[in-house]
Amino acid sequence: MNIDFDLDQYEASKPAGAIPAGKYQAAIISTTEKTSRNGDRYVELELEIIAGEHQGHKVRDILNLWHPNEKPRNIARQTLKAICEAIGRKVSDTSQLCNYPLLLSVGVEDNTYNGTTSKVNRVKGYAKLERSVPQQSQAPAPQPRQDGQGRPW
């Protein structure tokens, strides 16, 4: 099949998969309310690494803010509180969490789906981004800028 475009205009895609466990400069780039198979509402967070070797890599987290069981609901609400403290804002809507830099702790776990096991990232925690925090790759802290989508990196 004929390729009728210039490949030099494109950046090669990065391999999918888990990044190493560690702490990364990141930002929540979207929040989406979803419903589980059981009919329970939850919020899915999409985060993007904003500095270092893995810049651009995306990680997802789930907040079971309305789970019918108290334990997962409380964990989700405590996580939301940690995110608010990390970005220095109190919010009334999860969309207000977007586009603020924070420190993301990421772990790596095995995930089995349809009989195939692969490594996946799991969010382990959120913290305020301090400029002197060591990163997985010793990249400088991102400087505020606009990317055309309202993102400051």
C-alpha cells in the first residue's frame, strides 16, 4: 500500500506498558465520571507524566467516591483529599483537579486479562510537588507554559 505522507513529520510512538516504580512529576489531565458493571458511580482520573524520561506517559487512577461500601468510599475520599492538598486547592467538582502539577507515586503490579499477564502501573499516592524533589530521571522541574490545551507544561 502506498504511503502518501511524509513520516519525517511524525514522532515515533513510544512502547506501551508500565513505567518503573517511582515518583514522577505529573498532572491530572482529565476526570471522567463512569458507572461500574454493578451500577456504582466512580471517577476515572487520567494523569500525564510532565517531566523526565517518561514525559508524556499516561497513568489512570479510579476514585470510588460513591461506592456502596464504606471502606472503598473512604479510601477514595482520602485520596481526593490528598490530591487537593497536593495541588493546593479545595474543589467542588473533579474537573477542577486538572492541569496542576503534583508528585505522583507509581508502583508496578502484575495484571492478568484473558489469560495473559502483563505489568501495569498503579497509583500509590499523591503529594505536593516540591522543586527539590528527586525524580526517577533527574530532569529539571517543568517551567509554566501553555500547550494550546490549557496545560501549563
